[in-house]
Amino acid sequence: MLADVPVAEVTLNELSRRVGLAKSNVLRYFESREAVLLRLLDDATREWVGALDPLTGAISRRGGPALRADRLAGVLASSLAARPVLCDLLGSQAGVLERNVSAQVAARYKRATLAALADLAALVCQVLPELEPPAAERFCAGLLLITGAAWTHSQPSPAMVAAYEAEPELAVLRIDLEDVLRELFEVLLAGLLAKGA
């Protein structure tokens, strides 16, 4: 469903219809639409992190940390850009998904996020052993924030698309998700490496 419909347009009624259950039955397992989407975000994040191991493992350990950091930024950016559902969920996380859930659901989601971040930070440290684990964890948390924000800005409304087409000088404000992610990840990694040195 999320491949066809943006997160903002997903309703509990439509979700119930698509899975063939009454809305009341869906609510037996999840307390709200947001709880369902948080679970999907957790699943998508864990799947993404799991798929990264062979990608990061292919980064040559030869070369200095700056070169390896840039390669890592490229791998992370392209892998995220290839997962629009994950990016859309990240873009909706703080402003939508975390708003209509109980403290119990919120805590369960945050514990799962911390576990995924620890796994991701371990992969980052394999590529960049120069980065201390706390710095790698900060990078990974920043990566999720950057991805959510960049996704939102890379999905212009029809009115913005029309404005860009009508006034080409405005198109400089239109961003390419993968390019922006790669550049911002490179900058963040470079800063953390410099700070650690």
C-alpha cells in the first residue's frame, strides 16, 4: 500500500480494507494507524540495515578515512534513495507517526530504533575504525534525521513543480534525494572524523 500511497494519505479504513479485516480487528493488534506505521518503519529500517552488510563490506579498506567515508556516504545514500517507502516513513516519523501512540508503543519503537542504530553504527565502524563508536552512533542518528528531512523536500507538491517549470531559475531549489543525502552524509562524517582526530 505504501508503494502506491504516501504515508500522509494512509487511513486505517483503507488499510483494513486492503488486509481484509474489519477496522475493529486491526485495532485489536495495533492501537492506531500510527502504531501500524511505526511497526512498518521499524521493519523497513531493520531490513535496510540488514541489506547494508554486503554493501559496506565491498568498500575497500585501502585508502584514507576521508576516501572510505565518501564511499560509505555514497553507499548509504544510494541504498536509502532506492527505498522510497522507508524514506517516506522517516519523513513522517516525528510529525505524524509519533503523535497518536501510547507511551508503551513509543518506548517499544524507540528501543527498536536504538537496536537498529547500534547495528548500523557497527557497520560504520567496520568501514571507518577511526570513528569511535559514540561518534558512529551520532552519525547514524543524524543520518535518519537527514533522510527524513531530505525526503520531504525532495517531494515537491504539484504547485511547486509548476512554479519550477514556470520559472526555471527557481529549479535550483529542487533537490535530488540521493545527491543531497550523499553530500550531507559526507560532510557529517568528515566533521565527526575531524573532531575525533
